[in-house]
Amino acid sequence: MSTAVAPRRIGYRWTVCALLFAVTTVNYIDRQVLGILAPTLQHELHWSESAYGDVVSWFSLVYAFGFLLAGRWLDRVGVRRGFAVAVVAWSVAAIAHAFARTTAGFSAARALLGLGESANFPGAIKTVAEWFPKRERALATGIFNAGTNTGAILTPLLVPWIVLRWGWQWAFIATGSLGFLWLVLWLALYRSPETHPRVTQDELAHIRSDPGEEAEATVPWIRLLGVRQTWAFAVGKLLADPIWWFYLYWLPKFLDSTYGIKLAHVALPLIVVYLVADAGSVGGGWLSSALIKRGWTVNRARKTAMLAMALLIVPTALAPLAGSMWAAVAIVSVAAAAHQAWSANVYTLASDMFPRAAVGSVVGIGAFAGAMGGVLFQRVTGRILEANGNDYTPIFIICGLAYVTAWTIIHFLAPRLEPATLEEPARV
């Protein structure tokens, strides 16, 4: 009588996913410190609303161009080395904020931070594409993308505590040092699936179980820009990413100016927003993956999940009209959760429609579009608030309608999410 050996319930690929979750958490902690400290720094350094908008937009501007370089660079050097270099760069930049004393100094530190952090998402999406079959990618993406919310939850807990004891400079130094701790784990634990000693042959076969997933040569940008699938992904980032960054950089200021919520008390409402958003990130990835497992096509599952999230976000337009701080927090919490569910599925579109060798570049192009949208939105937000006396209503109306607009354009550009045809045309 033969004895069956029970397969492992959890493969090593989920350890890799945990590393991606951890680095994304660190990424967002470093990114959000300035947003938490914005009212304090504005008072101390005498920034206007437009000056603050310009400072945070420098992150987005360099982040945008960094995405183009990072996606291409990661496709060439691989994620192990690429992530290591990127984390060192952004950790040094995060610490450098502690030594800035002028708007120009903070702008320079934000620019350097944007350059280093631009590698995180192209690297994470590329890693997911290398370690997971298509049917698991949305869930894996949702899990690591939940690090954005975890970082946003931890930051308002850590930063006020550090600031009230040692001053705002130490908030940047302490949080900026976290990346070096993650780097030690990454270098010790990460190898490619084919060479990793902890990956069994069964798990490797599972990872490579999608048909037509053979390794391919790097695809030139010009060819990627010539297919509608690239533009569909870019639109999903262009219209949605600026809204998330608005929450990250302006929500503490909105709560301060509208409800008088100061640094010592800002943690609880922000924690509520990002805890709910965390559930949305994992739930959005789970939803489309579950629909695919039930027999739905990738196109139907992704589009259904994304449309549901876009419709949930429409009531965000009412947030400034809420009767209380907690009513506003509830509205924004639902919107933040739906954004993260949307984001988990949009990121997965890149690996749905493109071969692994092109995923990093495509994510870089899309993230460039999202970051450039963020540059414009942050600068416009500051100027609108200065012009209308800190009335956030027009800003939240834009937030409410952006995702429905994006979904419509994505469906027009990629009606079936068919794989992109990237071969060079035959010569005659």
C-alpha cells in the first residue's frame, strides 16, 4: 500500500510576499512622515498652502521619472539587487529630512526620497509575476499592497510619540532607519524561484503553471507605448494615484483645518481610515481571484471588482459636507478601502496583459502617469485651498468621480484584457 505525502500548505512564495509587504510598509512610513508633521512644520517654517503643495509635489515629480528608470532597470538587474539599492537610497533620503530647514531643503529631500521609492512598486509587481501564477497574483498583490495602509497606520502612532519626546527631526531619523533592518532580511532570504533552495519542484511547477509564460527578451519602450494595453494600465494609475496621495498628504491637514484635530490626537482617525483601507486591499485582491477560481474569465473578474470599487468611491464627494469628524472619517475610510481594492486589481492588469519580461517596464510607465497626475493634483490642491479659504469641496468632488472615469476608459482601451501583441511586425 502506497503512502501519500501531504503537500505543504504554504509555499515559500508566501514568505516572499511577506517580505514585499514589509518593504511596502517601510516605504509608506517614510513617505507619510511629512504629511503627519505638515501642520507642525507649516507653523514652524511658515509655509503657505501652495508652498506645502509644491514641496510634496517634488516627491511626485522625481518619483514619476524614477518609475520610468526603475521599471526598466529592474527588468535588467533583477529584483534582488534592485530592491537592495533602492532601499538604501530612500532610507538615506528619509533621514536627510531631519537636516532640512528651508522649503528648498525639504523639496530636495522629497525629490531624493521619490527617486529611491520609485523602485518599490515596479519591483514588487515584478516579484509577484516571477513567484505567482496568474490566479494568485491579485491576492498576492493585495497582501503586499496592504503594507501601504499598515505604514499609514503605524506612522501616526510612531511620529507624534517621537516628536513630543525628542523633536520632529528624530521622527525622520528613526523611521528612515527601518529600511536598513529590512535590507538584512531581504539579502538573507531572497533568491529567484529557480535557484532558491527552499522552493520544491512541486512549488516551482505551480509557480510556472500558466501556459505561455516562458522567459522572453526585454521589450523596448517604444513597442510598449504602441499597444492599447499599456495605455489602459496607465489610465488606471493616472486618475487614481493622485487621489490616494491626496489622502496621504492632505488628510491630516483637512482634519486639522476642518475639525481642529492636532498632532497629539490625529492618530485615531487616521488609524481608522487605514485599517479599513487594509481590509480593502486584501479583499479587493481576494475578490477577483475568488471569481476566477469560480470559473469567471480574468477580464470579467477584474472588471467587476474594479467597477464595484469605483462606484463605492463616488460618495467621497460628500466628505466635506459631513456633519461631524467621524462621519467624514467613515466616508473617507470606505473610499480608501475601495481605492486599495482598485489598486490591487489595476496592478495585476500589468501581469495579466504582458509577459514577465515587460511587467517592470509597464508598471513603471503606468506609475509615471500616476505620479505626474499627483504632481498636478497636489499643486492645484494647494492653490484651490488658498483661493477659496480652505474649502475642500471641489477637491473631494474630483476624488469621487475619478475612478468611474478611469474604469470607463480602461474598458474602452482593453475590452477583453487580451494579452498585448509585442512581436515586431514581419518584414516583407
